[in-house]
Amino acid sequence: MDPDFDEFLHVPARLSIVALLAPAEWVEFAFLRDSLETSDSALSKHLSALAGAGYVEVRKDREAGTRRTRVRLTSAGREAFQRHAAALERLVAAARSTV
């Protein structure tokens, strides 16, 4: 197995979350939920796991009386995603070369 392959990050929901976060500075919780077509509780569970691993930062603010939750990749999360994506690309390249 490629040493850059991250089994924790490879869970489909987590991988989808970090892929959505990668091109952005901060992303709204609602955008993630709607893009992934998941529930608040399922998304919260995955974000907690990613935050616990140091891959994301979750910020909760109040603006004009409205609660707002935003999420971003940490530098460690961004590096982990880039390494994992490179491992996946190598895996796909190897599969293509044997076909």
C-alpha cells in the first residue's frame, strides 16, 4: 500500500468534505451539507472526526442573531489531502498501465 494513502481520510464522506474545502478559505456548514446531500448530524459527526485528527477547523459565530458555522482545512489537513490525492492518482495510473 502506498504510504501516502490515508485510510482515515479515504472514508467517502470525509474525502468529499476535504475535497470541497480544498479550493476555499472558509466554507459554510450549510453549503457542505447541501453539496453532500447529508444530514446535519452526519456532517457534524464527520467534521468532529476530522477536527479531532487536526484536519479541519470549525468556527461558530453569531451574526445579527444568526448562528453561523464555517469550516476550513488546516495546513495539516491540506497536506494530508494532497498526499492522499497523489496516492490515488498513482493507484489509478498503475491500474491503467496494466489494462
